[in-house]
Amino acid sequence: MRVRLIGTAAAVALLASSTLTLAQTSAPKKPLGKLTCEEFLAYEDTFKPKVVYWAVAYGKGGKAETAVLDVEGTDKVIPVIIEKCKAAPKASFLKTVKSESGKK
């Protein structure tokens, strides 16, 4: 129950804005729907899970698709998403995440 609450709070906090913003990295600032795998891989390793959480909950128009985020399940697919992005850097990051997160 506690993991779900933390996951929900994290999803809400991450979805508060429709553009990723990072002060401490030189990674591109772009709407999530237009982010490529190559751009995702440019983020710091500590930030990548947060971007994946956001993408899993991301819906049309940047609104949350789900109120509850399965943090444990999502954590399991993060390494797979990173490998898929390395294999196809020009691919859509959001499509990659949606494809892999649907397999959990």
C-alpha cells in the first residue's frame, strides 16, 4: 500500500508539467511525446527512472492515464527500456515505454 501511495505521489508530481526540465543536466528539454530514445539516454542515470514513471502514466494531451503507478513493475522494465533505446536511438521514447510497460 505504501509503495502505491509513493508511486501515485511521484506520478502526480512528475505529471505537473508537460515538459521535462532539468537544471543539473544538459539533456534536451522537450515534450515527452516528442522525446527520442537517444535524448532519454542523455539524461543522468539517477533521473531515468523518474522519466520512465512519467511516461508510463502519460496519456493523451499530457494528462495522467492512471492514478496508480505500479512502481515495482515499472522498475523491472527500466533496464529493458534502456536496452531497447540503445538498440534504436532514433525511436520514440514514449512508444518504447508504452510497448514495454504493457508487457509487465
